[in-house]
Amino acid sequence: MTTTVATPSRDDILGHSAAELERLVAQGRFFGGLTDQLLHHAGLQPGMRVLDIGCGTGDVSFLAARIVGPQGSVLGIDISQAAVDAACQRAASAGLGYVRFIAADAATLRLDETFDALVGQRVLMYMADPAVVVRRLAQLLRPGGIVAFHEFDLLAPTSEPHCELFAQAMQRVQQAFLRGGIDIRTGLRFPRIFREAGLPAPQLSMAAPVQYGPDAEIYAQVAGVTRALLPLMERTGVATAAEVDIDTLADRLRTEAVENDATLVGPALVGAWTRVEQTT
């Protein structure tokens, strides 16, 4: 089967600098457990052939690879050659010869193979019309194949008791994405996206990192995405570099949370999964 798919670019929002690729790897570890649960719930099994779109540095591809094993295979697709190069290096270092990566543009990618599962994480949010892309990509699946995605609800973060700096930092992230034209609640729109893509209604789940204490990773995660978004924040009037004070942000978030003995809830990931219709 030959088809053309549309893959989004995130360059205008976060770019693919070396620092951003490192941040993506750290973010992959931060959310990895939640996505691993989604892939299992969706029904990935040993021996399956998986297509991971918007793979970035390969974190979801590697999670899928652990499930399907060497008797299966994983193909990761990303528009960034730098991200794909990093993913290839990671796969080689881990000895995962059954995991491949391709740098491909929306208008030029053509695949003459079929898959058992289509997966992606934090990728549909960058698409102008995600349903169109999912519909096209689902054509690469065998009958009964799995479609499973994880997308943010960026309005979910909260704290108890309330931490003003944490709330302000998350609001700035939300506003930067919104002013950049990104849907920050893509995860809650899965039923419509799947329906418009011609897919059966999905099953849904929601999970979020919940952390506390001086050693929590969430402070560095919030500071990391803020640093990546800072040029956009300044460009769109969300905040100035002086207001953000990025070099001290993680430490200030930690101090606030520890002094308040607070529990912090990070961005939620909404999971959706279904199977394409069996032919008769």
C-alpha cells in the first residue's frame, strides 16, 4: 500500500536545538510510565509492527519496542532530521536493531508497508487538522489494527495547597502555546478527532504526574519547557525574560513547594485507543 501522510512541524513553537532534544529525552522519562500504561491498555503485543508518528528522540518508539520485542518492529517518523539522528543513535546504543527512524515531511512520506499499531504522543496538538492526518495514517493499518495516542490537557496542573509561582509558570506555558496557535486541550477532543477520522469510538484514560518534596522532577520539567518557550513568550507578550528569570525558576519552584509542603500535579496526558474495523 502506498499513501501520503501529513506530519506536523513543531519548529516554530519549540524547535529542535541540541538543548531542546535533551529536554525531550528528559520529558520522555518523566511521562514514560504513563505512556507505557497506555500502550499496554491499547493492546500492543509481542510481534506487532508499530508506526510511531512525531517520534522526536524516540521515547515512545522505545516503549513500544519493549512490548513488541525483536520478533516485532517499530518505525518512528519525525520531520526533524536532528531528532531522528538522536533517536537512531539511542537505538544503536541500546542494540535495538528492530527499531528504525525516518526523517520525513508531510507531503513527501510514502510507505509501502502495513502496521499492526499506530501510536503517537504529544503530536496531534501541533496539527491544524489532526483528524485528517489520523484518517490517512490509519490506512496503513491492517484490519483490526490499533490506533493509540497520548495528548496533553494543559489546563490540568494544580497544587495543594496553592503555589502561586507554580500556577503562574503553568499559566505562562499555557498562554504561550495558545498564542502560538496550539490546542492545549487536544486530549479532551479525542472522541471528535477519532469520529472525524472515521474510526470507532475510542476508550479514554487520563493520568498525570503527582509529585512533592525537594527531589521532585517537576520543577526542572516546568523550567525546561518554560526555557524552550521563552522566545515565544517574549514574542507574543506573555512575559519578558526578566519577569521569568529562567535561570532561577526551578529553584524557586522547589523552594515554594517545600515551604508550603505542597503536592504538585503536572500536565495531564489523555489517552485514547481503538481498533480499525475488521473487513468482512
